[in-house]
Amino acid sequence: MTVDPRYSRHVGLLGVQGQERIARAAVAIVGLGGLGSHVAQQLAYLGVLRFFLVDGDVVSVSNLNRLVGANYNDVGTRKVDVAERMITAIQASASVIRVGRHFGLEDPPDGLDNVDVLFGCVDSDAVRLDLVRYASAFARPYIDLASDVASGGEFGGRIVFAKNGERCLSCLGELDQHELARAQMTDEQRAADDEIYGVDRDALADAGPSVVSINGVVASLGVTEFLVWVTGLRQPQGYLSYRGDRGTVRTRADPSRTYCHYCMTLWGQAP
């Protein structure tokens, strides 16, 4: 194979076969906001040519501090459309499937089961759990990204690479059980819960802090783990923690576990 000259600087690290594997990979990105837009851009530059984009949101003014590829003229435009425009500006021959609605396990998008890997770049742990269930059932590697700015001055994020039933967000303890419980409540129950525990952070929508460079670091770490996995450069890290306030990136060993429904029972059981 003659490698496109644009990838000549890749081949020195990845080799021709590695670049071919990137080009063959079909990648889904669920959530095209501050994290997902970075992921989409970097994957396009890497040479990914097959994208499946899922997001039900449109661009708001408050997104413009961190939404890669968006400008003021895009306010009110679907995020999947902005992402497609950015991807095809980088890769004119890219195939991009857009699903302009939020991911839901009760009605997953047609064709999503054909991708090779899923990136989850969402804010809600309820959606994360749905993605864990879906990825496990269809035996798809799932890379979950999260960034956060905490009230105590901590900021950063983390990446979980779940594959082959080795680990998932559930058995790693990365899902907020209170948030999952709230997702099942009625409006009246949530109002009562707010009286007891205070207003849920997710209800604040765009009011919470979010910074483009923090998202960029987390996205780059996640895309790099995808890169080393798909090219065979090395095994990906299962868990990476970025602490921007400390200037550190650390790995974490998988905890010992006796049972995980998603990893040990559901994995690969889709009809």
C-alpha cells in the first residue's frame, strides 16, 4: 500500500500496517460536546474514515468556549452536523453517519452495532450505564471519557478503556448511584430529593465550569489509548486519571472483583 503523504510522520511510529488499521476502523462517538468534538477532530487527523455520531443537542452560545469546530453562526445547529462538517473538512472522503438524538438503550440507533469501538463523551451517568450495557451486550470496546471541575479546586478527568469483559464503569465504581437513582424518579420525587440533598448538578445544565484545554487533555489521552490499541503498538491502559490541579496523569490497577454482571454475564450476549 502506498501511504498518503499526509501520514508520513505517522508511519515512523505506527508503521504502514498501523495506519491501515486506523483507516479501516469504524468509530462511534456518543456526545459531540466539549470532549466529543475534540475526539472527532483528533480521530479525523489520525486517519479514521468511518464515523458514527450520536448527539441530540444543538449548539448554544455557552458551548462556544470549548466546542471544537463551532462558531457563532452555528448557534442552534445540531452538534452532529457541526462535527460532520469538521470531519469532512479534514477527511473529504470520510463516511459520517449522524444521529441527531440522544442515546437510549430502549431505542439504540440502527447500525451502531457495526462499529469497532465506541467513545462515550456524555455528562450523564444514566447514559453511561446504558452505553456500558450496550457495549457489553455487543462485545464492543468502550472508551469512556469524563472531565470535571470540582468546587474544592480540583480539576481534570479520567479515561476508562473497557474491552473483552476485563472491566467496566460499574465494577470500577465509576457510576454515581445517586444519579442513577434520580434517573428513575418522577418529577415529584426529584423535587423531594432536591429538598434533602440540594439541587442536582446536572440540573444546572451549562452553568458548571468547563474549560477547553482540560477537555483537550482528557480527549487526547483517550484518543491515544485508542491509537495504541487499534495499531497494536501496546495494550491500552484500563484507567487513566488526569489531575490538572496537580499536573499529573496516573494509571490505576483494576480492583479485585468476584462478579460483574456486565463483564461476566452480559458480555457478548446480544442476539
